[in-house]
Amino acid sequence: MISLGPIGLASSNPFTDDAAVVADEARHAEALGFATLWRSGNLPMLAAAVRATSSIPVATGIIPVVRVSAADVIATHAELERRHPGRFVVGIGGAHGPQPMATLNAYLDELDAAGIDSRVLAALGPNMLALARDRASGAYPYLVTPSYVSAARAALGPDGLLAVLLMVIPVTDRDAARDRLLDGIAAWGSPERIAERIADYHGAGADQVVLRILGVDDMGTWRARLARTLFGSA
């Protein structure tokens, strides 16, 4: 089982091709104390984030297997392992088509052959959770409630990694933040209230809660405010 720490950060610039923006965000996340940075499946930008930092793992949430070849993932992983070992966590999913499980299994076979075992699957339903349990280090679900996390933990067993993506809306105006769906799958309010919501997910069985911050203009300031509350960062 890989260990990614209790709280990760999802990129606020997941689809940019600006390596300077990626590097700055990665350095900020590492300096603030987030345990993992999650980026999209853009391999060159993932590599830029790894190279810009010294220790934080960078995970893909996710590499779509129908658009990015296993050969490209293997090549990027091999290059980064030479100078930054253990920093690239391969998150895959997006097997759309008539035989998604066969597509994912074939992709995983190629990663097996290359010796890449630090990997997670985007998983929601029981079949994908079982595949994540049997052929990966664990699962990375999104738009889920703490009650879902409890069920996913049971499906994965005690040793499977469970990292969940949580939308975070750091505003205190209930009317601006709330409807019933949002209350179920997001955290909103003060940093202290958001910390309590994160604790709900950890209590339900999540190993890591990955924060995607939304709805604010000054992203760097809010990253820092949350980090001070969560980690005591300066």
C-alpha cells in the first residue's frame, strides 16, 4: 500500500500548458504542507510539477486510458524515476467504450510489465472498486459523501488506499454555497468548518482527502489560510 498522507491538494490549474504556472503552484502546495498534489493526466505538466519540487508526490487524477497510451506513461515514469524516484503516482481511469474493464486490465498489464505498482484507479462502482483493490494500490473517487466512503472502505479492505476528492468552497454565506447536493459532496464555510468536514471523510475511512478549492478569486491566499488551519503552516 502506498501512503500519500492525510490531505492532498487538487490543482487549480489542471488543464494549463504553462509550465511556469504549474511549477509555481506545485512549490506553493509543497511549502504549505499538503501531502500530495493531484494534477490532470497531462504528462508534460505532471513532470514539470515533479521537477519543480523536492519531495511532494504528484498524482494524476486522472490519466484517461483511451487518450494517453500506456507506453507514454511508462516513458514518463521511467524518466522521472531516474532523478525523482517515488514522486509520480499513476492515477488512471476513463476507460469509455464497449469493454471498459478489459481496456483497463490490458492497460494495467502493460504497467505491470514495466514494474509500475504505485498506481490508483478512478473508481466509484463496485466493479471498479474491486479492480482497484485487486490490481492497484487503491481508489480515487470523486463527488462522494462520507457514507459512500464507508462503503468504499469496506469494498477495498483495510489495506487499500482510499483518496477522495472533496470540493471546498471557502465562503460563509450559506445561500451562496448551499443546496442539498452541495451539502453532501462539498465542504463550505470557514477554514475551521471545512476542517470539520474533512474530518468526517477521514472518520469514514478515507486515507487522504484531496481538496479542490472553488469559488474564490485569490487562490493562493485561500490555500495558505486552509493550510494554517489544517497544518499550522505559517
